[in-house]
Amino acid sequence: MIAVDGLRYATGTGRVIFDGLSLTVPRGGVTAIMGPSGTGKTTLLRMITGQIRPAAGRLLVDGEDVAALDRAGLYALRRRMGMLFQNSALLTDYSVFENVAFPLREHTRLPEPLVRTVVLTKLHAVGLRGAAALMPAELSGGMARRVALARAMVLDPELLLYDEPFAGLDPISMGMVLRLIRANNDVLGVTSVVVSHDVEQINTIADYCYVVSGGRVIGAGTPAELQDSASPLIRQFMSGEADGPVPFHYPARDYQEELFDGGA
């Protein structure tokens, strides 16, 4: 479904995010993208949706070169995707119902009774049909995430992109989201890409995982294979150890020296 080959990208300040990144996402599976903070996982999702373009390399979605698409082609491709944003990104002046209905109103000509049926069906799937009339300001963080998930699923997309889907969820909501991600793939044949730091949850649903660091893929395999990796960096990430190749402290002067130099 997705093929990334030799992707290179740097920010406007010159910070290199990707330096020859290559990976593939098979159709119909749950593929996880993991790695330390700041390694460009969310940036990769933005490239898949065509929000930013690489400096070099190619990114194909279902055989289409995303960077080469014109506006009409890009919009047509996006209609086949669903995106769960890291911050939920609900429209604050719209009710829960209207947030979920928004993609239907923008991209279809469905009659209003059918729009209502589809929206209530998706809200019921995430356990929030009774919250349809609430405004985003009245929702908890976990509820907002579940509304955003219903909106991502409302067009029954072929490709679902999840940016940190487990952040801010209580254990009950977490279990529900995990079941929905897995069910979308097993029952509907959706392809899912999940960006997350939550190794424990990823281990329960991912078919295949990539660990990204330093602008490249440094490890790939099933969750079990990554747990048994010989790489110190991958072992540190999978086990959540503070000490290892990725330092806990941001680079700084010697601690004692800075404390006692009088602010010089």
C-alpha cells in the first residue's frame, strides 16, 4: 500500500529528519512506526498525506507518487485515507455529531437521513453515540480522541493513519481503540499505519514494526523479533530503559560546574 524509497528531508533550519529512509507498508495489515522522540514519525505521516514534500526519494501510496500529484489528484488520494491526529484536531465550533459528519458533507452527496445513520453508527462504535450533541469543550481528552477516531473512520477509508492514538486514554478507552484498530483490518481489510511510543500496546496489535532513528530505519520485524533484537538502541527503546545509546539528558555542560560557576 505504501512504498518509501530513499526519502530525504530537512527542516528550514537545516536539521536533517530523514536521510535515506526506506520502508514498505503491506496492504491489509497494521504497521507500526516507532522510535525516539524527534525522529520524524509524524513528519512521515504528513508526507504520506501530501502536506509536505521530500527533498529527494519517492513515496508511493497505492502506486501513486504523492509528491508528483496535482491538487485534484492529491485530494482524490486523501479521500481514500482517514487520519487520527495526535491532538484530535476537532473543530471547536462544531458539535460532536457535526465533527464526524464533516467529511461526509465535504466529499459526498448523501441525503441527510443517511448522513445521520452513518454518523451515529460510527459514534456508537466508539461508545459516544450519547455524546452527539456535546461540543468539543465539554469532552475529556479521551473522549475527544474517540470522536476523532469516529471521524477518521466515517468515510470507510482504505488507509487509516494513527498519530499517537493511545495518548490520554483511560484503560477502558485504550482497550476499545485497540479493538477497533484490529477490527478495521481484520473485518474491513483496511491498511493501518500507527505511530506510537506505547510499545506495550503496539505489541498487541501490530503485524510488523519499524524503528526509526537518525533519519533511517534501524530495525524492522514483528514485535517479538524486535524484543529479541541484538541492537542496544532497539533494546533500550523496546524496554524503556533510561540508560543506553539514547541519553536521558539533553547535551549540557558538566552539572557541578554549571551549578557552582556563579552564573558566569
